[in-house]
Amino acid sequence: MKIEGDCIIAERQFEDRIHLLKVKMPCLITALSELNEPRYMTPGGIFRAYDAEITVLGRADLKGVDDGDIGLKGSPTQIAKASDKVRKGAGEVVNLDAQESVEYIMGKLAEKHII
């Protein structure tokens, strides 16, 4: 990636080709996990991170920021439709012998037009 004025020039990788993109900032850039090999922390680094104090900022701490520029009001993204994951039923417990179980399952699959 290169920064050129208020734009970023980056490569987008596909299976069979690479696209060269020029994007005006602000923008969101994601990376593939294959891009880098992670470095693991040393034991000393782990202990320092564990003892580090984490600063939490709230809305009142953001001075000079207009409410219309943050959160849902400030987002340029418009969501057309959203839905929750379809919840599965509680299931069914059946106590049959092996042959009856096979016939029961095959009947249920045929009933739902799976087979």
C-alpha cells in the first residue's frame, strides 16, 4: 500500500489476478491472514500486557466531535434489511431399534423433501 495525498493505492488479490485500487480516505482496509506471519509474545511481554492499565474513553471524553459524525447518525452505511439467525427447534427424542430408526429418519427426510 502507498499513501498518495488523500488517497491510498493498494492491491486486491483474487484467485487468478490482482487488482490495483486507488481509494479516497477515509476508507476501511482489511487484510488476509496469509499476509503476515504472527509474532508470538515473549513471557515478559505477556506479563507486562497483563499488568498494563487500559484507558476506557466515553462519549464525554471526545472533545470537538459532533454527534452527527459518530454512531448510526454519522455512518454512511445504510442497512436495507437485517435478520437474526434462524433458531432451531428443540428437536425430538425417539427411542426405536436400529431398523425402525432408519425408517423413521428416512420418512422425515422424505416428508421435508430432502430426499
